[in-house]
Amino acid sequence: MTATARITDSHCHLDFPDFEEGLGDVIARAGAAGVHRMVTICTRLRQEPQVRAIAEAHRPVFYAAGTHPMSAAEEPMATVDELVALSAHPKFVGIGETGLDYHYTAESAEVQKTSLRLHIAAAQETGLPLIIHARDADEDMARILAEEFRNAPYTCVMHCFSSGAGLARAALDLGFYLSMSGIAAFPKSQALRDIFAAAPVDRILVETDAPYLAPPPHRGRRNEPAYAVHTARKGAEIFGMDWPDFAAQTEANFERLFSKAVL
């Protein structure tokens, strides 16, 4: 890796217990690897103060907050006003993660849909990007995103994208972004790599989703932001680009979408 190639981990969870010890070292290793900026995601709004504190304590860290779809039925329903109020913080850069997960929590589908639409409304009002989690819900996800976009435009990233080609096309047609996680580097993920390869390279972000989904050669271990470099290098291969060029492209993409995350 060249000294000038820098990237952003667009989605991680630095407040999770996995990082309770040595968070400063984790952030330092990220910087040493070329990951100079990261967005840590709050998945339950009652934990927003702790997530905010991490962003306030570490210059490279920004944050977003929302109610994860798998928690939508057990957490108080977020309100648009609540999310808009959080957006006033200078390091609050996105709405979510929100979305639909029918793999683990299909029984709460209707609650998830209500929560998703509230988060979309907050993104529409604030102008901040929406951060979407989608699993086994491609049809409903594509429909709701398009319906709400027709009501009022907004920006969005499909975080840790691992859904089908149809949802990828639907999101890209709305001007949204696809984020590449360690899954894209797994040996058996060629179908997913093909979906990314068919997307415009100016609509691609990279992430870890740490502490989950560590890419090779760290698969099976705790993931951390430094490992975003391995996924990004795989991304360079997918798009047939030199590593520094792909790194620079994903940086430009991130800054276009997350325009508030300025170091």
C-alpha cells in the first residue's frame, strides 16, 4: 500500500463490547493501515450518548444513529423529531442504521416498515444520508425506498450490501450507494462480486461492519477498522483498478455522500 492511499471505514460499531478494551489502539491501528476516518453506528437510540462520546473523544471518528430493524420491536419507536435533533451535533453524519431484516426477525416486519419510513423522513428533512440494513427483504425494501423517494428525494447507502442484483439495480437507479464489506472478499462470494462489478464505481463505499465479517486473512476473528484495507484491495481487483486509484475513488464517493464528515 502506498503512503498516499487513504480510505474510510464507512460503517463500524466501536461501542460494542468487543472494543471495550483498547479502543484507542484499534483507532491507532486503523490510521497506521491507511484508514484515516471511520463512522461508528448506534443501533439503539438509548445508547446514542455512549456512541456520541466515542466520536467526541477521537478525531477520526464520526457517528450515525438509528434503530436497527432487528431491534425495532423491542425498542421505543424512534420519532422524526428525535432523529432531527440528534443531527445538530457536528459529528452526527447519517441516519440509521435502519431497514428490514426478514431473515431473523420476519415476525416484526410491520414494525420494521414503520420504523424505516420514520428514518427516511428524518433523512429527507435533514439532508443526511440514510444507512440501510437489508436482509431477505429485497422486494419490500426496493418498493419502500422508491415510494418514499417519489415523495421527497434523499440520499442513501445500502450498508454491507449482500442482497440480490434486483435490489442493487433498484438502489442504484435512485442514485444510492452500495457499501462493500468483508463478505465481498470471501472466496464463495463471486456472485456478489459480480453485482458490485456491474455497478458504477463512483457509487461504491467500503466498510468493515466491525466487529463482524472480518475479511481474509482475518476471517473468523474480531473485525476492526484497519481491516477495511483488505476489502478495499479486493474492490480494486473487482473493478480492475490500481489500488491508489480505487482508494481515491472510494474517498471521493464517501465525501460526496457523507458531506458532513469532514476532518
